[in-house]
Amino acid sequence: MKIYAIIPARGGSKGVPDKNIRLLKGYPVIAYSIVACKLSKKIDRIIVSTDSEKIAQISKKYGAEVPFLRPAEFATDISPDLGFMKHAVDWFEINEKNIPDFFIHIRPTTPLREPKIIDKAIDFLLSTNIEYTSLRSGHKCSESPFKWFIKNNYYFESLAAQLSNDDINNPRQNFQEVYIPDGYIDIVIPTFIKENNKLLGDKILAFESPKCTEIDSFEDLEYLDYQLTTKKFEIFEYLKLHFHSENN
């Protein structure tokens, strides 16, 4: 059983420039995801897929492999995940004559993870007896979107076509729980990608993850800094123990 983490980190970023390698408490953002995978007991190899030589060098410093550089066509701000995943699958098949059983998709822009949660997701997938095509993490939505409105000119209307405006006023307990997909962990199957030209498929195992912060703005970075100040994270302790802060 070959289980590889794959961390996608393209060089271009418009909202927060260089967000994958921007320093967070003295360490590049991507270092947190690399260390989370290093501390996992289930992951065999850590692969970074990037188009950037700079990101590649930083990733290697913190313990990841960068066996290839991602082609530019798979590294634009509108490139779907399927492109870089297919490129990785093809690279392993051509250059190592085999492909892993699973890719653990770890987005670097969700830097604060617990390694034990990564392992829990992998164990959940490996131990299930039901059919699946992938796994995605998601955290519970604090307020049901079934209670939301859309604005139609001057009026609010129910977001869900099957609900009337008055239905929305029912207690939240009357509505089905909804989960927000996040960047904590995805697990995809390289053979499924190769055979179906799809990433997730129709049978996505649902893994309930802790709520996590993704970097979409400078305010998110500030909040991550606050979290590291107020809560102890195993990955941050590992970084401080094994690497010098780049703020010095």
C-alpha cells in the first residue's frame, strides 16, 4: 500500500502574493503542511507539485520531495485540481513505473492541521466496507443555508427552491445539517483519476473535520498568527525544535 501526500503550491497568487511561502510565525506557510505530513504515521512520501523553483527549494528544506516541476498550463489561477493531479499520476507512471494507491491532497493554504486527524481520515477510508471514489473533509455549517435568502431585485427569496419564504422562519433544528467542504484533507485514487478523467467521482466519503482557517486574505494570516499564539499545535512545536525561525 503506497500512500503519498501531494501538496499543490503554484507560484502565482493574486489575493495574497506568495502566500504559500509567506512567513507565519517565522516559517513559510507551506512548511506547516509538510511537517503535518511528516508527523503522520500513515504517509509514506511527501510530494510538492509546484511550478516555482523558489517554492521547490523551500519545500525540500522542510522535508518534502519535489521530483518534478509542474507545467505552466496546470499552474494558472483558474487551473482545476484535476490537471496537476493527472500530471503527477502520469509522472509517477512514466518515471517510477508505478503509481501510488492513494494521494493525500493537502492544501498548503490550510496550514494548521493535527497529524492525528490526517491519520484518522486515512484509517476511516481504509477501514470502510462501502464503495467510494474519494474522500473529502468538511466541517459543520453553524447556520443552515436553507435559512438563507437570495436577493431578486427589491425582494428576498428563499435560496432553496423547495422552501417558501415562510418555511425559512422554522427553527434551525428542522433543517438538515449542512457541511462546508474545506482544505483539511482530501484523499483521491490515482487509478480512478487515470481511468475516469475525474478527481472525486460520485461516491465521496464524508469525513467530518475540525473547523479550519484557509488563507484567502491578509486578515486570515493575522488570525492564523493569533491561533498559533493562543493554542498549542504539534506542527509548530516541531518547526521550532528542528528549524531556525526565518524572522531572525
